[in-house]
Amino acid sequence: MNETITLLQSHSSIRKFKDQQLSDEQITEIIQSAQMAATSNFIQAYTIIGVKNRNTKEKLAELAGNQPYVAQNGHFFVFCADFNRHNLAAQIEGQDEPLALHSTEKFLVAAVDTALAAQNAVIASESMGLGTVYIGGIRSNIKKVSELLKLPKHVVPIVGLAVGYPDQQPDTKPRLPLENVYHEEHYEENDTLIKEQLSTYNQVISAYYSERTNGERKDRWTEQITKMLTVEKRKTLKSFLEEKGFLLK
Amino acid sequence: MNETITLLQSHSSIRKFKDQQLSDEQITEIIQSAQMAATSNFIQAYTIIGVKNRNTKEKLAELAGNQPYVAQNGHFFVFCADFNRHNLAAQIEGQDEPLALHSTEKFLVAAVDTALAAQNAVIASESMGLGTVYIGGIRSNIKKVSELLKLPKHVVPIVGLAVGYPDQQPDTKPRLPLENVYHEEHYEENDTLIKEQLSTYNQVISAYYSERTNGERKDRWTEQITKMLTVEKRKTLKSFLEEKGFLLK
């Protein structure tokens, strides 16, 4: 196993950071690494907002659900899908707003492009000894987050990322059995088998929590997931995306 | 710059592979690295299909737009968003199909989860000296790709990935100026400035193509992008996703 694979496989999210800010050199290295991720047809459909200002971080933390690590970290990034520059590119070429920007296909392209760049930022950060945690909570009040960051039409926040010097060392969390996630040649649609795999995994996860909480917590994975999916969250996302010119057809 | 950052920043997509297959050990290492990517609320909302069979690869290549490297590579992966297992998880917990699965929010969660895992697979592969290229073309005939891979309801292909031993050494392609992609504190909505940045970048990209084609090709980035976005592609994506139970609200 080489150094990079060891790094990838020892990932865990960090939710407590030391009070030390990233240097501008570190931020540049992270952004340059993010930019070198593959991009669909060279479209480069994202913009990254970096937040240093403590007041802005506090406001973001409030909007994202009051997690302290959104405010207390070494740097906060917001990865946004961005077609504003493509609209301006069309103006340079003497064209109107390109119709494809409104399609579900291009929304997916932009979201995936953004996520690939974000993951490169995570790997770059972790390779420097920094810790990271993604913040989906920025979508909980997405319109207010968008206003705070002054995002124009065609630009939407996809995910936040807190980066900093770790002040905790969480264990890695065991993932689903490989054979549940990886199928060869075609999808193995065997409900009985999948349920067996999930039940075995439930035991792994219950033991994981139990060991770390002196037996207080014993959640099954299927229990966690079902509880989460029973509550519908962020119901305004569709209308927000449409307002911003995405997902219109 | 450490070894991992050097790797991230020297990425270029490989579109010609040697006729050598990945070993099962390499595939396992790649999948395990993919699985350790962060996942929203531990949802792990993806399944990866690995294709070895040459006939299946040939069919995928045909459906994706006849790129030879979809058939000729060391291994082909299809990264799929998957809520089928979450539906089965709910059954284990004695619940009906969770309503949140149908939301735009959860489609975005699944697409981002899938992309983060895919990018870890890319980094793991490249760290072993392998080359990679993402294949968005699998969405060109997404229904037929889905049938070929026997994807059930709640499972959709997001992106393909060809991996193999490189048989070419393309240069890295210069990305957008950092200051165009990275803004501090808030989005810098200055159309004049953005257009200036894009015009400067056009010169970089024209020179890049010109140098590599003895002056035959001199595309501007804004020209490429505008041409691409003027054509609406993959118009059936929205209805396909809805059929599969995604993006219904």
C-alpha cells in the first residue's frame, strides 16, 4: 500500500480544530489541487468561496445548524456550482445565454465537477496533516447562505468544507461490506442477499458505537438511515435551484 | 509540495491504455479507497459496477459515443447513485419506502457521495501508476446503459471511469486562473473583471492547443464552452431519473 492509498484509507472527518488559521500558501496549494481534478469536457463549472472572517463564519454556522466547527476551524470553503462564467463566456463569443445551462444534465455535470474538486481539496488538506469535514448543512438555509456569499444567478452552494489543524483523532468508521457496494458485470439484484449483508453490517456498526460509548449507543446502520430518510429536509432546494437557473428541464 | 499533492497537481486524463488488465488486488484497493471517502450522514449512497467482460465493454462504448478507450482499458467502472439498499434498510426496520428518497436534496446527496467516491478511486489508481478517464458519455443512452447493467429502481449511473496502464503521456492542461475560481469572503460579481480573466485564459488555451498541433488548432476556451453549451444533450435525463424514483420533488 503506497503513501497516498494509506492516506485515503485512513480518512475520518474532523469536528474539532485547533485555533490556528491556514496560511495563504496552504490555501493556494489546496485550491490548485482542487482545480486539477478532472472536469467534464473542460467545463470547470465551479467557484470556491473561502471564508476567513469570523463574523461570516458565525453566521454560516448559525444557518448550517449550529455546528461549532463551522465557525471554529482553520479555514472554511464553500464549493459552488457555477455557470455564471459560462454565461459571460457566451457573451464574449457574441451569443445569448446558452440554453443547455438550464438542463438536468448540466446541473449534474456541475454538481459532479464541484464534488471532484472538493474531494481533491480534502485529499490535499489531509496530505498536509490537516483535518476536514464536509458541511451539507449549508443547504439547510441555502437562500440565506447564497445571499451572505453574494452568489449571483447561475451560482449555487453545493457543499461546505471546514479545514484546520485537528484537535481530535477519531477512529475510521467501518464502511459497508465491499461486496454490497461493488458488483461485477451487473447489479446483483438479490434483496435477500443485500438484507443479509446489511444485517451483518448492523452488527459491525452497533459494536463500533458500543465500544466507543461504553455500551450507551448501539445504533444499527439500517436504523440510523431509516430515521434520517423518514424526515424530509431541505424541501426548498428544488425551487431555489430553479430560481438560480438550474434544473429547469 | 508532498508526494500526494504532486500527484493531484499532475493529473491528466488518459485516453489510450495498454492491453493489460488490472489485478483483483488492484481493484480491491481502488474500491476500498473509494469507500473511505466522506459520505453525507454516513448514507453511503452509491454502488460501483466493475466491467471486465469485453462484450459488455464494447456495448458500453457504443452506447457512450464510440470512444475506443471505453472498451480498451484495464478495467471499467460505472459509479451509480444507489438508494435501493436504503429502501431495503427501511424494510429491515419495518418501514415503507422512505419519502425523502424522492427529493432533490437526496438526489444531490447521492450524486455528490458518488462523485467523492469516484474521485478517491481516481487518486488511488493514479497513485499506483495507472491512468484514468471519466466517461460522462454513459449518460448519452442512460436507459440502455441502465438495462445492460441491470440496475433496479433507485439506482442510476452517474459517471463511468476507465482505468488502466497508460499508453500515452499527455501534458497537464492549464486550468482557469485561480482568482477566477477562488474568491474570498464572497463572490466577486464583477462581469468586466471576469471577462478580462477569461480573455487572458483564452490566450493561454489557444497557445496550449497551437503548440501541440503545429498551429492547426487554436480554440479559445470561451469558444469551446459556448459551442458545447449551445447544443442541448441528454434531454431524457430528467424523465429517466424520475422513472427511477429520483428528483420527484
